[in-house]
Amino acid sequence: MLLRPSEAPLDHRKLVPTHGERLVWMRGDGSTLGVHDAGAAKVGNLICWEHWMPLARAAMHNLEESIHVAAWPTVRETYAIASRHYAFEGRCFVLAAGLVQDKADVLEGLDACGGNDAARNLIEAIEGETLSRGGSMIIAPDGSVIAQAGEGEEILHATLELAMADAERASLDTDGHYSRPDIFTLDVNTAPQQGVRWTD
């Protein structure tokens, strides 16, 4: 069950494509913001630099995530800080997922799409063979690191005590006693947005 005002697919489309992504992808919209009710936990996600969008974080915190998946190309130091901050601010567990990707993976994907000589030349010109190095983490609602991977492929395991999120909200609840709705409000438009509208 998806928890949000409107019905939408579980796929989340990145709200603001970053760097070179803007060459391929259009901006996402609020129709794909939401959490999935997994029974014992509400699970949500944001992608990469969406974690530096304060209003996106506030919207997700309002949906009461118990577990948040933070998708990153590599969980380097700054991204680890953002993930730990998200866990502390949202009082939820964060699974910071770092991609492991080699240049050969990208070239294989390019070939599967029919190839392109100019694109192949750009990819082959990148120094080194490893493009994304992993570094995944599991973070508790108090911001502490429960488990951390090194570089390369690695599987992390942890038992999450979901009651910890509720206990941590007793001291800081950014959508509760720290929200001050008498001063601040946030409206989230969950309607799908079209890049072009034709009218009579």
C-alpha cells in the first residue's frame, strides 16, 4: 500500500536530475513521492542530491518513514554525512546504498542500447576502471552507524529495532513538536506534471 494523497507507481523519479543526468532526464514531480507500507515499517527513498532538498526531506518525514533508502553513486564522506543527518532528523533507519560500477558495466549498457561511438569514446576516456565504489551504510535513528561496507561489492546485515525510531522521536520529532505549524507550512503537489500542455 502506497501512502500518499494520490495513487501513483512505487517508482520514484528524481525531482532534480544532477550534473550530466540533466542531458537525459527531465525533472520528476510530487506524484512519485511517498512511502510503501511494508507492514511493520513504512519505507521511503530519495535519490542522491535530493537529500539536500530541505522541503523534500520535510515531506518524507511527514510520511513517518521507519526505514529510508538513500541511493547514492558512492557513499563518500559528504554523502555519509547527509545520510546520517537524514536518519537523525527523520528519526528513522537509513540504508545508504552505494552503487558499485565499473567502466565495463557502462560500456555493456551502451552496447545494449545500440551503441554510440561518441559516447563510447567519452566513457573510455574516463581515468581508471572503477566509476562507483559502494561504501554502503546502515544508520540508526540517532545518527550512529550500525554497519558500513568498504569499497566494492559487499552485503550488509543488521537487525533493526523499529521501536527505536519511536523512542528517538520522543526527544526530536521534526514533523511533530518541532514542526511549528503556526509558523511554517509545506504544501506538496502530488499531481503528475506534464512538460507540454496542449490547449484549445
